[in-house]
Amino acid sequence: MNPRHPKEGLPALADWLTPDWQPHPRVRACVTTRAGSFSPPPWHGFNLGSNCGDDPDRVERARRHVQRLLGTAHPPNWLKQVHGTDIVQAGAGEVAADAVWTDQPGWPCVVLTADCLPALFARTDGSAVAAVHAGWRGLHAGILERTVELLAPQGEPLSVWLGPAISQPCYQVGADVRAAFVDGDPDAAAAFRPDSTPDHWRMSLVELASRRLAAAGVGDVQGGDLCTASDPSRFYSYRYEGETGRFATLVWLAD
């Protein structure tokens, strides 16, 4: 257990979450939280996002702290997330993409979220992993399916863990968002519940992601039970806080 850094308010490794997900002994995973006092208001805690108004130098220091605590040979491959479907290999640098993968040890794949769904992928033989940022736009555009195609081109068995995201009771969307999913897949209606506001719905990112992964041939999908909006002590939520920070969901291969 690493002690907290009291002078800077930096978190300790024990402040973060280790998913209850063990697809292979080589696979490691971690979710940072907003524990600590390193980032001032309105990012309260431990912000890792570079596009939410925080001081760039402070964000860079926070990111270096992540690598120190994880003890990996290489730094996490941070992305410029754009709600698209591009996937890059770890080592590409901070480029515009919404998923990163690796088949090499010591390269953490990471995505940043504050309501969108982070999804961690692993081949069950421990030969490759990926981290995916799946907001509703990327989910609809097929980011999960593209990751399955990349990691399992010959139908290799995959396991997926769904990380903290805004839950259905907290996520109100308009009729246009529902139509985007249901028009192409009528059964996707199961992921939407009528809202008290006319022409609005409560949407489940986890349900939609699980459906799409099952259709892509992924039988082992775990997690999906942590809500960002209802757990403000641990997670950032853009929907409920507005200007706020981002936390990280990471996966990598051990030697």
C-alpha cells in the first residue's frame, strides 16, 4: 500500500479501484478516482483530463503520478478522445482516437471519462488488451465492434469489463438519441425507459454496449454496475457537475 503524498494531496494506489475481473494472469486493470486534493475546484480531487480547463502542467504532473504508482515500464498512452471509432496501438502518443490497444507488456492503455462508458478488452489467452471510450455517439458508430474485429479477427475468445459510467436512472436523452439506436435495431428499445419529460428517455449505456458485444460474438461481459452520477465522492460526472475533471480506466499486460 502506497502512502498518500500529503504535501501535494496526491492519491495513493489504495485510493483507486481494481476491477474484479481476471481474464488472464497477465492482464492488469485499474480505475483512478478523484481521491486526494491535488486538483483545485472545479476539478476537486485528482483530474487527469487535459481538455477540461485545468492547468496543463498540473495535469501532466498528475499523469506522471499515475505511472509512478502503477510501476509500468512505459507511460500510459493518453488519447485525444473525439467520440469516434479510431483505434491506435499503444506508443502512438496523444493522438485523436477513442480506443488504444497493445500486445506488448508494460504499455498501459487508458481512456478518460466523466459519464461515458469505459470498456476494457482482453484476449483470454493474455496476448492483447485494449481500452475503449464509448459515449453514445461512439457506441452508435461501432467503436466496440471495431475493437472486437481488431483483437479477435479469427474469433479469438475475448473478455470485456465495463467500467464506471452514468447509469440509466441518471441519464436522460432526447427522442433523437433513442431513434438513432432503435431505428437500426428495434430490440435496442429495451435499453430505454420513458422519462417524465415528454419526448425524453432514460438510456442505459451498459445495456446497449452489452447487446452490441453479444452480437459481435463476445460472451464474457462483466462489470457495468458503477454509476458516475450517483457516486460523486469517487467519480467525476459531466452531466451532473458541468465543468469538472476526468478519471482514468486503464488496462495493460504484465511481463
